[in-house]
Amino acid sequence: MSNTELMCANCGQALDAGDMFCRSCGLPTVLAYASRVRAVEAAPDLQELERSLEIAPEPEVLARVSAASMEQSITEPLQPVARPAPARRGSPLSPLAVVMLVALLGAVAVFFLLLALG
């Protein structure tokens, strides 16, 4: 091993130059720490942010959209859409009636089973 090899301070594993974390123990390397410190110390580029916020939409697109909406509102008045009444789904019995019916049928079945056995 030469002296120029990067080593993990925790486990001694050899590191590549671009490694952000040790492959064996998972601890951040000096490079990861340095990049975090640089990111914290560096102020955000406000001019770049302002330039990105100043991007205006293309005027042709706005003209097409506004012309289409004006044309539609002039030629076609808004009318309420008639919706059909929702169809009733399920059984005509309430859930409580279904449970009571199943319980009654079960009781009758148990009664006849006990009657047949003995």
C-alpha cells in the first residue's frame, strides 16, 4: 500500500477518490463532510432563481387559449347537464334484516340437526 491511498478513519478500508461513504462500515468520508460544509457555507444563487422565475409563457399560446375560450363562450351557452338518478344497488332488505334472516335459518338448521341425532 502506498501513502496516497485513502483509508476509512473508522475501519481502515481502502476508499476510492469519489467515495462519499465507506463501503464496509457506512460512515461518511472526509469528501462527504467537505461537500456538506461547502453546501452550508455557500449562499444560494438568487440571480439564477430570479431568472428562472421570470420565464414568461409564449404569447402565441396565451392568444390561442383566450381566443378559443372566447369563441366557445360566445357560440355555446352553458347548460346544466342532466344526470340520471343513481340506480339502487344491492338487495331490497336492510343489512340488519339479512343478518336476522341468516341467524333464523341457522337456528332452524341446528334444531333439525339436533332433532335428527337424537
